[in-house]
Amino acid sequence: MYDAEGEHDGTACPACGRTGTIRWRFVEGFDELECPDCGYRSDDADLTDLTRAALDVLEREDGETTPPPRGDALRA
């Protein structure tokens, strides 16, 4: 489990350009960017890869690529 502190540091979102982003700084030495306006997450590709690996998705034999599973947040 990672522990992070978030702050609004005015970094522009690479997707929409707005500056209301949250930069999460982890004590482990890395950071991630999140945009509440458009939903951009810098770790979205990593989360999709983890979800895909956890679901044991089978690759198609015909070479067609299938879209990755959705990486939306779960709602309780």
C-alpha cells in the first residue's frame, strides 16, 4: 500500500489544459497527476494493465486487438 499527499500545484492537465489538477506525491519517490475536470489520471495506463492482468484476458487468435477494460473508479 502506498501513502501519498495531494496538492493543487497549478500544473496544467495534459488532456484538457486546466490547472485545477492534483499532484499526488508518494513517499516512495514518485508522483502522479489527476484532473478532476476531465478525469485524466497519469497512472491510467498502469491501472488498465493491472486490471487486464488480474482478469487473465485471453488474446484473440486472429490478431485483432480488443479494447482494454475500463479503468473507471468503482462506486460503492
